[in-house]
Amino acid sequence: MSMKSRAEQQRLTLDDLAAVPELKRRQLLRMMLASTAVGLSGALSGCGGGDSADASTGSTSTGTNTSPGSGDPGTGTATPKLVSSFTLAALPDTQFYPRYASAKMGELYQKNYPTINPQFDNPFKAQTQWIAQNAKALKLAFTTHLGDIVDQSWYYTSEGSAPWSASTDLLSNSQLSNGTVTKEWELASQAMQVLEKANCNYSICAGNHDVGAIGSSMQWGPDWGVGVSGFDNTDGYQDGGSHRQGLVEPYLKVFPTARAQQQSTFGGRHGSGFHEYHVFKAEGNQFLVLSMSWRASDDAIAWANWVIAKNPGIPVILICHQLAGIGPDAVTAADTAYSNYLWDKLIKNNDQIFMAVSGHYHGSCKMTKKNAAGNDVIFMVVDYQMAYMGGNGLMRLYEFDLTNNKIIASSFSPWVPVKPEASLNQFDSAWLTADNQNFSIDIDFAKRFAGFSSTFKAATGSVSGSLTDVAKGLILANFHNPPQDAGKPASGPSDYPVVPNTLAHWRFYNTAAAEGEALSPYQPGFQIKDASVPGDTTGGANPISLNTWMGGQPGDLVWSKDHHPLSSAPGSLQFKNANQTRASYFTTASTSPLNVQTFADGYTIEAFVKIDSAWTAQNNAWMGILYRLGARSAATGVSWPGDVDQGDTMAMFAFSNLMEFQWEVIPTDNTENLACWSGGVSAGQWLHVAIVNDGKGSTTMYVEGAPILRNSSGMDGIRYVASTQQMAIGCAQYGGSMGNGFFGSLGEMRIVGAPLPPSQWLTARAS
């Protein structure tokens, strides 16, 4: 093979892999790229400053040489073009990584991936190690954290976390890899110390989850998000505000000013200690990073204006935890009450601010606004905390291509490639390809900065190709995804495993109904039979009956031929027009044996669910899928802890305001409310959810066959309030009152009084 054809083959392989949509990636053949790029096993290396260092010499990675403007259009032959470029890394909302790697949560990452290299045993640590190891190759000039460093800030005291000091070393004595660090704040501190030891400069800010608390009550105040007006920056939740005075602030103990001062780029902090700025140099030019923590006070905003004024001529990148928002589709940008306030008080009249990056809102988006000088300000939001495994290690890299006048954004995970190959599933995306995750923005840097700087210019080109492609090569080099079984469609309605201890099996389809035909008769008592015993024509032991009193109308329940591709049920039932006060739902009989089932030997609850594409948090948050009715307060002989909401029921399978599946129960052997939470899921697509309790206290939720991260232990059995309190499908209950109707489609739901392996789920075949 000629050198040219080999290079072309490598380029096509890399691009083909990256171009595949995330959820289809499991269908690819494994990519044989191990010899073309540096892996993740090297020693920590010093960070490159980005000043005319040649990124192509800092790594053996083979870039695809597809930077804008490269190549000879006349001959079709690629001709290297040296460009002036550098990169900046962003770590968005890492909060779940230290929380679920901590001892108090059972060290879930380590538990789920026991054979992973301990140096990468949680995604936060994997992110910073990857940055440190590959900074020189990427000409990485700076890293910024977008806030929400941890999730449960208040555990700083109860866990006995240690404050940072000049002698703190969480990397020595093999602590980086032997699991000695197990406290939430210390795990976060350890991950950032990786950058410090490698001389990689970074900024950091406190998100709402990082600010002080009274007990477990966080003092972050209102969100002031999308669609909210009347922002009040004197409500006491801003830095120095009345609600935050006198509180323990773990952020200031773990990331104090003295620690920030160790960064060679550090410029200063606001008097509160929550806001900071840095000045870094890249490609012969200076850039200022202004990092603003959650709810900057007016005094902090005045300080930020002062910082910019005393650094004239320097382009400014604004970092905030919360700024622009995201619409319900997770891709459309929107102003928030808080972003409008900062626009007026800080951004609009400071032409030096050309770019603003924030997290907080789940998803990724961008938008551009014109400032008072008539120039563009680019807003970008990126936050992956609601993705699989609490974010799955996803981070953002910005390449500043000064020669071709572009900012190139890429999102990827350094953690996915080091996970055991056998554990990978369709949610493990190493490199994101959607338009809102991987994009470029045209910006004539010199022209954009001309109003405050006449000296900005690109340095002499030193990079052959694209730094983004170098990053892509590094990520995909160790990413070997074996072909996985996508599942076998059912041959008919009976093609599913019939298993012992099946307590109820409801199948929401009607082969005689036309597509879109309304359920008829729409009247109380209309029954869906329990098909737990195939062939039983009596209705089964636990049939369910329709309830219409909660504002339901004919046409609210509609038959459809639509169904999950792995469900043997050839249709579904659409629950339409439901909201917080309107629902059509089903319940078991008051004498149903299911009402008093305590599941002493474990259980498996399965459901094929499709959330309606018109779902909104305002109308449909916390809608019920399956509930065991009866307020906890009505249970006799139970002394409830103060942190248990007695208005809730004993078992709740719900869909949250953040588009998560929730399974919460009160076990039979204690009075704690224990829950499993999925990551955020998408509306408009069929999902199979399985909740499996092993009969020994451990419960795992699976979405589309993939185990979620946020599971619970100690969930032995399920309490009930009274034998006459029913199971409800399609509606929630609180304080004894029904509400929050299910808005979407149900295909099947099965309850088994034993833990089942995937080979016996409804997604499997009869033989």
C-alpha cells in the first residue's frame, strides 16, 4: 500500500466513525486505529502554553488534515497548510462524578467498572488526566471549569473533608489510583490537582450545587431561567447575600484564593472569593478569562467591569455557571432572566467580551447577540450531567484557528475509551457528532477585536492540520467498539419469555382498532386484562380498570400500531391531553393481590414507554407511570424521619421535571425513601425501562438495556399503606390526591416477583 493510500484510508476510517450518530454507533465494526494515535496510558506531561509550539510534534496522532482552506482544489492533492491555532478545554457540570465515586454513595463508578484502570476510575479524573497528558499535542492554552464541581456540597462537614492547604497532595502515595480518596469534595479536588501537577492553568467557579447550605438545604435561591421575568439581585441569594451569610462555604475551603494564586495565569479574585480572572497567552496574543460563580452580586459585577477596564486591548472569554438557557428540545438557545441582567450590566457595553460559555442547563446550544458596538457576542451552553452515567465523561474542546478565522467546538469523552470493551453499549459515545455538539463558528478575529486592539494578529503558522483532528485521533485511538446484538424483533404477539412469578402483565394494544381510533367505550371500568398467564380468558389475577373522573374526555386514550421495536405487543395506547390536573388512568381492584405484594424475593418491573414529543416541564413534570397509592402519612405504626416526605406514596415510577425516570420506594425493613434515577432521556422515542431488585437490597434501573448510574442499595421489598390502596398506571398521587397524568404511550408493563436477567426480559424472544 502506498503512503498516500494508507493515509487516505486512515482519514476515511476516522471521519466515518465520527460521523455516525451516537445511538447507532454500536452497529459499527471495531476501528483498528491503535497504531495511529497516542493512548491514555502515558505519564503526565507538562501543558503546552500554546505559543507557537507545533502541536503535530507533541503527539504521534495522525490528524485528518481537514482544516478549513487546506488542500489544492486544482489537483485534489492535499497540501499541508501551516496554521496558527490553540485550544481551550471546558469541563461542564462534573457534579455527579465525585458524588457517585464517593464512599457515601457506594463508589458506584468503581463498582460498575471494577476492572478499569484505577487512574481513570471516575470520569472527572479521566478528563483531567487526558487534558494533562495531551495538552502539548493539542497546544492547550487553558482549561476552564463551568461550575457545579460537586453535587452535594453540604457533605463537606459530615464526610470530614479536609480543606486545601499548600501541603495538600491527593496524588502522592499512589492515591491517584488506589481509591484512598473517597469523599466528594476531595475527589473533585484530586481531579483538579492533576492539572496543577502538570502545570496546566485553569479557572474554576462555583455552581449552585457548590454554594453553602443549611443542613441539606442548599441556599442557591430561584433559578431565574428561561421565561422568567422580574429578576431581583437583592433577594439574598447572591454572593454576600443574607441567605448565604454565616454559612460554611466548602468551595472557599477546597478552592481558596491561595490555591488559585498558584496558577501562573491568575489575575485576581473578587473579595467574596467566588469570582476570578486569568490572563493567558496563546499564539502571540493575550486572552482574559473572566470566571463568574453562581449569582454574582452587583458588587461582583462592578468588580468584573473594573477587571475588563484595567485590561484594555485584551479579548475576554466570559465563563459563568448559569447564563444563557436551553429550550425543551435541548438544542435551542434562549435568554434567561439572569443572562438578560448580565447582558445589561456587564456584557453589552464591554466590546472585549466576544464569547461566553456556561453550563447549568442540560444539553448543548449556541446563539449570537449584537452588543452596543454592533459586534457579535457568541453564547454557548454545554452541560452533560443528565446524559448516561452522569455525563459519561463528556467535555468540550474549543480550537481557535486564527489563520482561518474559526472557532471549532467539539464534544467527546476521554472516559468512554478506557471503559472495559465488554461494558460498552449504545449510550457510550466517545465523540459526539450532532450539529449542536460539533460545530465551527466563523469569526474574523482581527476585525472583531479592532475596536479595542489594533495589534491582534495570527502568529506564523506552525500546525500542519487541525488540532480538532488531533483530539479526535487521540480519543478514537483507544476506542474499540465490538459489534453488539441490536436485538431480534418478535415474530408475533406471543414471542416473549413467559417467566414464573409473573404477578401482572398488562398489554396496551388492540389489533382490531384502526390507527388513531379512540378507546371505546370511554367509561369507568373499561378493563385491560392481566396477561400474566398466556391464554387465560378470565382477565387474570390483577386486571386494571379505567378511571375518567380527573378531567378525562373521550379521545384522551387512543389506540396505535406504534410500538417499541423489541416489544412483541403489536401496538400501544396513547395517553393524550394529560397534564397536572387532567388524566385518564387505570387502577387495580381494591381486592387485587398485587396491592399487598411486598416483593420479599425481589422484583422486576418492565415498561415500554414513549414520552410524547410535546412534553413540557411546565405541563407534565413528575407525571406518574406506575404508583402504589396511599400517602405515607396514612400508614399505621410508622415513625417517619424528618427528611421523608409523608405526602408521597410507598412506590413511585415517575418522570421528573428534568426528563428522568424515577423509581422511589419505602422498603419493608426501614423508613428511608430510596430512589433510582435515570439520566435525561428524549421525548418522542420508544424506551424499554427495567427495574430489577435482586432480593438482597440492590436495585438497578436499566434504560434500553443499559444500567444507569444512580441506583440504590438497601431497597428490601416495598411497603404498602393498606390492602385496599391500589396500584395506578398513568397518574401520580400526592397527599392522597391524584394528579400529574401520564402524557405519552404505553406498550406493555410487566411485574415479576423475582429478579430477571436480560435474557428473560420482554425485549428477549421466547426461544
